[in-house]
Amino acid sequence: MIVHVYAGHKKASVVSIPRDTMVPRPECRTLDGKVSPAVKRAQFNDAYSVGGAVCAVKTVEAMTGIRMDHYLEVDFAGFQKLIDKLGGVEVTTTKRIRDPYSHLDLPAGSHRLDGEQSLGLVRTRHGVGDGSDLGRIKLQQAFIKALIDQVKSVGLFTNPAKLYGIADTATKALTTDSDLASVNKLLSFANGLKGIGSSDMHMTTLPVGADLLDKNRVAPLPQAKQVWQALHDDKPIPESALKGGEGTKTDADGVVK
């Protein structure tokens, strides 16, 4: 997910990049110190496999033309710890979600998800819609909005002790760039975002269509350039840039609120 915070820190746009999007990958140093040459076609998540966070960021910057100021990564265990530290996250499901692969079984209704259940939700593919990554992205986006609401509801930013405790947990659970790699730096960063509520965050998916060379993969549509230009210019993403993308509307829309 690429997160753009607009000037004034009152609104943000989030663009999810499907993991199976075919993109050019720049030259990267591999995790064992070797050099992996640039390739014209690679699956997006291959960048992380090849060279970790540094290669992933380089690939995003190459495809967007935008410098990424910060990087945040959370693993499964860290994700669970953060959610449990927050006291869980409340969501409402409009239909049953049952996915044996992510070990999630939620009936329709309201739920307070603990860390393990939350992890199951954001990993779910087979329990909603057609089982594609595009549907899973919709669940992840809905969960993040619910997570922001939870942060607001527990008064995290009005309780310094509680905020410090969360930041302390986060520094152990997150992998970040060096500018965020301490409790105080993470606190300062979080305080800069406290004015953004879930309704102020525009969630969207990179406009993609079927890849011409592999029907099981997707490729950015021409209008993706409008998305990146809008973020570069600190402007809202125009609706015209999102029309026609396979991830704009999925069977998973509205399943989690």
C-alpha cells in the first residue's frame, strides 16, 4: 500500500498494488549481497523476495516516479501483538466469512476481532468473492479503516502513557526506515497523522487489467499514470483514473464495515 498524506495532514489517499501486478523491476541488491539485474517484467511482490524492503521501495519509486519518504513493514506475529495491545478491532460483516486457509470463520454481524482473528481477516482470499487478491485487498482496506476508528475510540492520542506503550510495542513489531526507527520518532510520526480519521482516508486499488502475456496476472492500465500524477501534485485521485480497473469493484465490496 502506498499512503499519501496531503498537505495539512487532514486527508490521505491509499493505493493498494495487487501482488501479482506485472511491472518493470530495477536493478537490486539481493538479500545475500549479490546484484540482481533489472528486468522488464516481474511480478510486483517479486521485488521483496529478491531484495527485501530496499528493492520493494525502489520498484515502487520506479513505477510511480514518486519518492517514498518512509517505509513500514509488519510481520504476522507483530501484527497480532499490535492489535491485541489496542484491545482488538470492531468490524461488522454483512455475510459469513469462512476461509479454512486463513483459519477464519465469522458469521454475519458485529465482532471485536483479536490479533489472531484480525490476521485471518486481512489474509483471507478464499472466504469472500472469487478468491482473488483483488477481493482480499478490499478486506484489508476496510480493516484499516476500522483500525483507525479503534485508535480514535480508545483515545490513543489523548493518553500519552497509552500512546507510548503502543509505540514501544510497534518498534518491536515493525520494520521501518531509519527515520522512524525509535519510539520517539515513531511517536512524532504518529502525532502528525492524528488529524486523519477513517472518513478522511480515500482507499483505492491501482487500476489494473488482465496481463496480455499471462491471464493469471494483471498489469497497470494506462490511467494508472493519472493516479501517480495526482499524488505527485498533492491532489485528489480523479474518479476517471479508476474507471475500468478490475479492482475497482469486487465481490468483496461491503462485506466488512
